[in-house]
Amino acid sequence: MKKKPKKTFGIRQFLFITIIVIASGIFLISGLKLLSITLKYKKGSDAYKKIEDLSGKTTDDSDPDAVFFDVPALKAINADTKGYLYAKDVLSYPVVQCDDNSYYLDHLFDGTFNASGCLFIDCAISEGFEARNCIIYGHDMMDGSMFAALHYYADADFYKDHKEFHVFTEEHHYVYKVLSAFVSDVNGIVYRLRFSSDEDYVDFLNTIAGACPYETDYGELTADRKVITMSTCLGNDDDHRFVVVAIRDREIKTES
């Protein structure tokens, strides 16, 4: 009868050790996965920092208008290059386009397979940045890279200090002002590519402006003003996206 407690204790000890071993294994596997993800993120960030250093030049760090990105140099590296998107203290990335919207979801600018992907224009838009509504997709990365910072535009105070985006193409340097920022259905009006008339397009612009939860300074909405729609994920919500729409405000002439 005295042996039974010893036997019970042995079983409990075995179960305890087993649980510890399993928990340690899970912890180790989780840690390795986290390390792998972190290293992949760093690889992506390092790759884009090199691209920024390669193509970016500035004569005045305090003046965003003085920033310049050498798009022809980037195009020599990747023929899919359409331009460069920059907003001080928000983002700085090349923008590409190919005939498959899924490719750059998991490939970097240089073609390396990586979850960070690359900012890319919808393949259905043949006019690129000259389209009335140029839609650009990018990931909401957990390390804050790519289009993750777009979510800050849900806050009116953030918008007040970050009103402008710069778009560089082979021949132009455009400045855009934020028109609107909001959560959209994946099939929402913000993804429209075709407009039946100038009036239809202006109605579209007014609808987009009205979707923003705060007032923005964008000037008069006319048919000749073009927009970029920057679209990113909204957590694990497959039915909605967070979008920031910026409208072309002016062009900065660069010396040839």
C-alpha cells in the first residue's frame, strides 16, 4: 500500500517533464520562426535602403522638394520600374509594374523572394502615373516598412504634419497632397479605373474626399487633376483595405 504514492508521484513527475519538454519545443520552434521572420524583414529593409542610397540624392535634408531619385538608374536595374514614391518620415520606395499583380506580393525590387514584396501599380493600368487613378499596392508589414505607415493617416494630427507625397518618374517630379484616408471595401469606389466623362471623374473625386473623417487641404477638384490611390491591408480583414488617396498638386522642374 505504501508503494502506490510513489507510483503516483512517478507518473506525475513523468507528465510534468513531458509537458516541460513539449512546451520548450514549442517555445524553441516559435522562437526560430520569429527569428526567421525578423531576418527576412531585415533583408528586405536592407535591400531597400541600398536602393534608396543608390538612387536618392538631396541638397537639403530639411526641404523635401530638394530630394531627387534617379529613376532611369533604377530602371536599368529592373525594367519594371515605373517611378519612386517618397514622403518624408513616412516612406521611401521604388514603384514597379508587371503583368501579374501577384508577383511583387512576395518579390523584392531586385527579384529576390521575400514577404516584404515591392510597391506595385495595378497591372490593369496602362497609363501608369499618368492615369487618372493610379492604384498602388503595398504590404502592411509588422516592422513598419512598405505601406505600414499609411495607417497613421487615420489620425488627423499625423496628416497635419505629413500632407505631401512625392512621385518621381523618368521625366517628372510631381508633388501630391493627401486628399483622403479611410477604410474601403475591397471592391469600393476608390478602385475605379474608368470614368464616363469629366463630370463623372470630378464626382468620383468629391466622393473620395468626402470619405475622409477629417478635412484635408487639396484645393479645387477639377477633371485635369490626377490621383494616386495607395492601398494596404487592414490586419486580418480580407474584405477591407486602408487607403490613402493623394491628388497631384504641382510639378517640380529639375535641372537637366
